[in-house]
Amino acid sequence: MTKNLESAVKNLKVSGDIVDLVLAGIVKYFAEKALTPLVGNGNLVSGISKLGIGVVLDMFGGSSKIAKIGKTAMVLDGVEDLTQSTIKMIMGKIPALGGNKANEIATI
């Protein structure tokens, strides 16, 4: 069991360097807190804004480790915000996601 776990951790494959991804997660947390008063969080405006920051960092940030981490953080946060925004928009329209409960039959 321990060898299997050890082997799984050693062979863990992610889309990028694991240290960079952890650092991007930390940057994402603080950037989200800093940007929320300006563009909100979990909405269409914040998602597009954060993706835009990621694109600008990609275009002008160079290939430094800091630029890559910042770009990754902004793109991940932007995608998360767009996903949250989309789910909020469709929740009222899809019964399985909690919408349109008027047609439900009350049960005891």
C-alpha cells in the first residue's frame, strides 16, 4: 500500500510544474481578494477582467517564472469566475440545479 502511494506521488502528472501551480494558487487567492472591490468576484465582469489580465501578462510579461505564475493564477481565477457566473445564470432554469420549483409536487 505504501509503495503504491509513493509510486503514485512520484509519477503524478499535472499540466505544469507542481511548484508553479501551488504558487499560482497562492497568488490567485491574494489577487482575488485585491480585485474583488474593483470587479467583483464570480461574475461575468470579473471573469473577463481576470482573463484579460492573464492575456496581458502573456503578451507583455515575458517568460519569467513570476510572469508564468501570475498568468496561470489570473487565467484560473477568470475561468472559475466565468463558470460560477454561468452556473448562477442557469440555476433558475434547470430544475436539477434548483430552478423552477413551482412545478414540484409537495410531499410529506
